[in-house]
Amino acid sequence: MPRTLTVGQLIHQLQTLDHNQPVFLAINPDWPFAHRISQVITVTDGPSSPVYIAENGQEGYLPPAIRTELAWP
């Protein structure tokens, strides 16, 4: 079962990085691409409401080192 990352866990992983670095989503292990992020959207249905990160276009293939780190072909 996939593990769900929380906002706190994401912030913890990102807080030590340069705030000017671009951020991409790595998508689809069958065709490993990098996608740009456009905005973050929340649905206010309660205290554990999900947060969605919207995709904003494809950047290109993921570098081989990233695919290796993710154990993707």
C-alpha cells in the first residue's frame, strides 16, 4: 500500500533546501517524466482534509540518477 506523505513531513524534507530551487513532480514509473508544479489546493472537509499539488506541464524525462534512486526503470 502506498504511503501518504503529510504536509509536515513534506515541509521537514524541504526546509533545509535553497528556497529558490525549482520543484518538480516525478511521475509514472513506466514513462519516468518530471512535471512542473503550479499550485497547492486544499479541500476544507475537516482537520485531516487532503492537500493537492497541481501539475503544470511536463519538463522532460527524469535524469537516470533520479530514476535509479526511485527504483524505476
